[in-house]
Amino acid sequence: MTHPTVSAPAVAPVPVAIPWRTLAPWLAFASVLGVVLLYFVGAEQGVLSVIAGETVHEFVHDGRHLLGFPCH
């Protein structure tokens, strides 16, 4: 009582080209965001601190250890 199933032929996906002019602002935004994030995780403490106190340091404390930054 089983019926053989016939699958449709596989259709290869067609690659879509993304123009650099469209991609460039997103790459710039991601780069700036990455640098800001790296600053807050890696250097936001001490004399160079933008936000006073230990709030940012304690908030990203475990992330600093995971990324290999010394913080003690």
C-alpha cells in the first residue's frame, strides 16, 4: 500500500550580486560599532574612562576575560 513518491527536480539557487555601493554604508556602520564595542570592553576603565565609576567595567567583566583582556 505504499506509493512511490516522485520528487521535483532540484533547482540550483541563483546567486544575487550585491553592489558595493549598497554594501559600503553597512560595512562602515558595522566597523564603527565594532571599534566602539571593542573600546568599551577593552579600555573603558581608569584615566581613559568615558563613563565615571566601575559600572561599565563590571558590566563587561566576564567578556573581558573571555577576550583575553587583563582587568585585575
